[in-house]
Amino acid sequence: MSLDGTPLLIIALTAVALTAVLTAVGWDRGGRLRWALRVVGVLTAVLSVTVTVLVQLNRMTEAYPADVEAESEQEPGPVEVNTPAGSQLLTFTVAGPASGLTMTMYAYLPAAYRTGKQRFPVMEALHGYPGSPRTWLKKLKVQSRLDTEIAAGRMAPTVVLFPSQTPRRLLDTECTNLRQGPQTETFLTVDVPAYAKTHLRIRTDRRGWGLIGYSAGGYCASSLALRHPTEYSAAASMSGLAGPGIIVGDGTEDTMHNVAWRLQHLPRPAMALWVGWANDEQRTRRDSMLIARVARPPVSVTTAAVERGGHSHAVWRQMEGPAFDWLSARLARPLP
């Protein structure tokens, strides 16, 4: 049974109701064992509620996808082809020589990729934590969204990469090189581009590369763009913070790894940033507005906000179309 499936959630909810009923019925029974049975009943009820919460959290974040074993063993090849719009979704295993990491990456190829001989602009799309690239595919329905935006002419035909950024599911890297830990920043900014440039028909110049992400991936997009301005020309952050929110290990969490600090204290590259947030989520609203306030040319910042929705997939589904369109407009066009 899948870890993120509805049947498991139904079983968990049933267990909560059953333990609550049994505990209530047996509360005054059991004679001399009554107190022991009460303790067991309460502990069982608490455990069942905890399991239910974890199952629902996993359904929302895809921290443990239903087909995690199949995903880890999958060879490069088509996952979904011949969609109504003609796009493809491929999956690859990227063995990174620079970072030493080997992780899964999905790649969206627009319909034009199959019919032409152009080299296409590229976006790296980064997921949140907990989560995986599959959250983009399942929760945010990104393939359908990209098809729609490209077909409507709001977005140029673009290759979109969905790399993993969490080498261990319970380790939040925030796309950084952790001291004495995984070198995720190197994987995303060196290994992934090198692999894509070797295996896909894409642009190799800075003007053709951008970053986009939601939640932790939103922070990643802004941070990596500023940290690697020779590789990327624009980035879009949906509900991303200014800082990593973890201990990187070198004492730079509030300085070199903080987007707002970099914009205030370091030479600013020619970079376009898009930051979006929900007005009822105070922390990302505060950080996003701070980034917009401290940015100075040649950095430009575009802001967008939705009224309510908090930190949720519902908000990111509203944002992803405009964010992809904006990013596409800042990247170079497909190159003959």
C-alpha cells in the first residue's frame, strides 16, 4: 500500500475513530487493571492520531512518494509521452562527478523539441522540503501548466529540469554545500547543467538559463542565481525566504547564504528576480518585501502576491503560470 495514498489515510482515520470509541467504552471497566487499560487506550489514541497526521503530511509534501523504489531504480527514458500538447516528460539518473551525488532528475521537453532542431532555453525547477520533484508533477500539475502557457504564447518553448535536491529524505540541504555533508549546491549548479548540456538539445549560455522554485526551492532559486550569476540570468521564487533556515556549517547562514544580505553588502550582478507570496503568510511576505526593498540596479525585482492561502500548493498553483511566463520573458529564445 502506498505511503501517500488515500486508502492509507482512510485506514488511519478509521483507527483514530476506533481507538477513541474503545477507550471511551472501556474507561470504567477492567477492575484492578482499569488504570493500566486507560493508559494503553490513551497512548493508542495518541499514536493513531500521530500516524494520521504524518500520513496526511506525506500526501501533501510527497516526502515519501508511493513509488519511491521504482523511482530510484528507473533508467533514463520516457515517463509520459504524446500528451495532447505533444510534450514529453523524461526521467534521468544524474551521477554528479563534481558533487559526488547521484540523484533523479525529470526533464520536460516541449512539443517543439520533437519537431525542430533548435537549442532551447532551460529552467531548473526546485522543490520544497519535505518533498521531491514529483510534487511539481503530481501536486502542481506542472506538465499541463507548461503545455498551456506555451500553447497560449505566454511562454517560449523551454526545457524545464526538475532535479532532486535532497539526497537523504530527512536531510534538508536548502540547496547548499553542507559542511561535512552533501554538496547539493555543486550538484545543482555544476553537475545538473553539465549533464543536461551533454544529453539534451539546449542553450549553453547564461542568457538561456534560469531558476524557479517554491517554498525552500524558492529560496534556492534566488540564492543560487545570486551565488552563480555567470550561469543564470533570472530566477523566480514562490513563497521563498531570504535565508536557508538551516545550519550550513560555515557560519554564513545570515550572510553569504542570505539573499537580502547579499543584495545589501556584495557587488550586485545583472540579475532579474521575481518574488511572490501570500499576504496571510507573514514570514515569506516579510522576507520577500525585504528582498524587493534592498535590491538595487543592476538587480531588478518583480513582486506578486495573492491575498490568502498561506504556505500551500493552492497558492503555488496560482503562482506557477505567471512565474513561468515572467521567467521565460527574461530568458533568450530558442536558438537555431
